Amino acid sequence: MRLREERSRLQLSQTELGDLAGITKNTQMLYENDKRSPKADYLSAVASAGVDVRYVIEGIRSDSFSVASTDALHVASGAQIEAAAAPAPGLAEVKLYDVEGAAGDGRSLEEERVEGALYFPEAQLSALGLCAAQVAGVKVRGDSMEGTLSDGDWVLVDRANQDVRQEGVFLLLVSGERRIKRVQRLAGGALYLISDNTHYQPEMIRPEQLRDVEILGRCEIRIGRIA
């Protein structure tokens, strides 16, 4: 499936990519449907054509990420979190998805493109009550949370924590649009969506409007811009 995605990204037909790699359209089709595994010479050939082979094999974009440990902070406490750009013993992988926290079409994160990954000490995540398998990175867009999260930051979202009774910063889906806001639950069940940038007015979500709202997870770790 990822091979087909890469071919579409390059705007090549099955025949065209197959010709570049010296195989038939039928063989290309088998590779794309995971009915046959491509050989090393094929992968080398399509890499020369622009296919991201690491993404095809591992599901992770080959774009290089670098991050300093001082750039990762716990959102609630401001405590520093260790982060690494490469795997190592004792580190857990957290995927960074190609989605933004101020827009979206409502698809689940698993359907989105993986842009990269970062690695965090399992013990440190556990101490924060986080399970790496339930944590996903999304990019922050806009200045509505300036002071806590800046435009271009990444934030790690704990998808296992959707309990807005604990006031905090959450990733929400509001009428099909992904948004990052500080959420308070009010008496009667209404939600109060607060922007930390005081230039933006709070928004009330009344109980009868909650059917259009889905809490996707609590924002736990802020990461500065990744280059």
C-alpha cells in the first residue's frame, strides 16, 4: 500500500514505475498489493526515481529529524523531557503524523502519513503515565495557543486520555476540524474552549452541540520546531 502511495506521489503509472525498475506492470501490481516482496535491485532502482524506500519498508519518512533534549517539555509542568532522533535501548518510538492541530478532515491518525519519529525513555514516559503506543505527534498551526504552544511546534498527544474533567490542553475534533485548545468542563456538561493567546475569545460548546465534538487526546509533551 505504501509503495502505491509513493508511486501516486510521483505521479507515475504502474507501467512507468515498472519500466524504470525493469519489471512488468503485473509485477509492479503484485508489489503494491503486498502479494510479492520487492527485491533489493528493484528498491535501488525506484529509489533513484524518487521513491522513499524507507517509508515503503518501515512506514517512516526518511526526512532527517534533529531535536535537542531541551526542546521537549511537559505541557502541564514545564519539566524537561529527554528526546532522541534515533532508536536506542530503553527508548520508545513515537510517530509524528503529517497532520496539523488547527485543521483536518476528521480521518483517524492511523490513516495519515507518518512524517517521522522521535524516541523517548520508556521509564520517563511511564512516570508521566504515558504508553508510547498511545502517543502520537501532531504539528501545531496558528497562534491561538501562543505562550504554551507556538506555530510550527510539535505536540505529543496521549490518545488514551480523553477525560476533560481534568482541565488541560486537548486535541479535539470540532465539526470535522482538528483543534488544540485548553478545555474546561462546566456545570451541566458544556465545554469551554480556551485559547492561551488572550487575543482570542473563549468558545462555549453547549451540551446540545457536543455531538459535533470528539476529544482525540490530551496534549502532554511540547517539542520545539524540528529541522
